[in-house]
Amino acid sequence: MPQYTSPGVYIEEVDAGAHPVPGVPTDVAALIGIASTGPWTPIPITSLLQYEQTYGVAALSLNIGLAVSGFFQNGGRRCYVLHVQSSQTAAQALAPLDVVDDISLLSCPDEHSIQGMTAALVAHCEAHRNRVALLAAVLGSNYANDPPPEAQSEFAAFYAPWVLATNPAGGPALPLHPGGHIAGAIAANDVNHGVWRAPANIPLMGITGLTQQFTAQQVSALNARGVNVLRNLPSLGNRIWGARTTSSDSEWKYVNVRRLLIYIEQSFEQGLQWAVFEPNGEVLWATVRQTVEDFLLTMYQQGALQGTTPKQAFFVRCDLTTMTQTDVDNGQLNCLVGVAALQPAEFVIFQISILTSNGGQPPH
């Protein structure tokens, strides 16, 4: 501390040490659909009215318009809309999204009308590693081979059946790829409960029904293969009844686990930029450790991680056990982080004992 020689008021600027890491948004979707007019670049949309003003009233009756409507009806707050042409290849259609960084969910209501779109959506998400594709079976599929090989990834979730959406022009309800409605429900789930909560047992709003009903046996078989079923349940209505990715890797079995790790990774990537070009030594390592630990402790206190103590929920190491002297000399800082992610309770099992009239004692 400086030595002061005369009375007065002195101000010191003190380095607070750890730098808070702001969590990145996870509720932004990108919806891609075939159209003949409108902007051909991703446009951020925050309401159905804005979509109508941007693309015209006629666009509301397109699959992409119905998907955007479903997104907002289910609680979504912000999405990018990308109009594409049927003559485009799937890769060409998705290319404009390469420069948009804040997308977390991706869906194309015309997935099966553009050749190779399913594979392209998955490849796009795997390349960026910060977004998950919401895929759906072909309308009228018998589901024998679902999800197809090109849909299998830790960055993809697969849903069935299609939903029935209200026809803006009147007349019978329209069968629609469910991705837009599901994206809105997941986005609202993130905002209301956190990205770590499984996006399942969530009501689907803005639909008149489903194109197909499944028996309990069919649901069990489809769920085991990674198909997230949409169901109409007595007294509960239409619900998302599954939260699995299509990956065969048990570590990435659940959508919320994959998206939680994306959230943590992206938050650190953006929140630790201040450390670039800092002197690579003990002081920096301690500050990075404290910064990361503070972020994870907050997540633990919010219920995002499992464990009865923070030590059981996560660990952070950033010292000479995580990097060699060569790493240090080359300006490379390695921080090792481990977290215990929560997994959804898919199977709730009760053990029931029947109390008889023998003095209130359970039977032997």
C-alpha cells in the first residue's frame, strides 16, 4: 500500500482478482425454410408480427412461417429466420449460418424437402459444436429405421410424430415438422429452469394434435433407439416425452447434458478472453482457477450439477500438473475442468408395501 504523508482523501484502484464469467444465452434458435421471396440472409426475429412485416403475410402459411409461429407460441423469445430456395443444396442453404455465433438450436421445417438436409444439419452442428439440431422423422414413416444413420450424433435430437398446426387460411389442420414448436419449448425451458433441465414432459402449445398416436410399447421401443416421442396424455395434453440425443455414446445420451457442456464451454471461451496476453505464471493461473470455480459454484448452487458438496460437483486444476514448462514457454495455459452433470429421471420406480389389517404391520 502507498505511504501517504499528508491528510486527505486518496483513491486506489484495486484489482479484484477473479473476473466474473457471464453465462452465454442458450435460447436462440435458427429456423430454415423454403420460400420464394424475402431476405436470403439470417434475420433475427423477436415476434411473429416482425416476421410478417419482414417477409409478408403470405409467408405465414409456409412451413417456415408455421414453424416461426410455433416457436413463439411455445415461449421462444428470439430466433434467426433463414429463407432458402428449393434449388439450393443443403450445404448452400446452411452456409449463411456459419457467421452467426449465438445460435443454440437449429431446425428446418422443410428438412425432408431439401436433399441431404438431415445430414447437413448434423454436420453443421458437429462442426460448430455450440448448437444442437432438432430433427424429425419423415411424415408417414413406420419408424423401423429411425433415427437414420445420418441423424445419429451427440449434437442432434430426433422427434416423432409430426404436429398438426392451425391453417392460417382456414380449413383442415396442416401436418408440420415439429422442430419449430420444440425449439420454442426448449428455449422457454432454458429461460425458466436452466439449460441443465431435461427438455421433456413439456407441453406443446399452438397445435391441434399429433399426426399419430403411439402405444406404450411403441414409445418404449422408440425411446430405446433415441427417438423422442411426442404424446397426447390424458389430463396433460400434448407433451414432449423424451430428452435423448441420437448418439450411441452413453456419455452424451441426454440432450440437456450435451447442451449443458456446450453452455459451460462457450461461457468460458467468451468469459476468459481477458486472460489472453497476460503473463503466463502463477498469478494468472490462480486467477483463472478462481474465476472458473466461482462460475461453477454458482451453477452448483442453482442446482445444475450433482453432488452433496461442491467438491463432488466439480473440480478445477490450473497449475504445473496441467501444463509442462514447454507449454508455459510457448504461452499456452491449460485449465482442466470436470463437472458432474445431472441426468433426467427417465424411470421413476416406486416400491410399494401393502399394509393389511394385521395391526398396521407390513406383511412379511
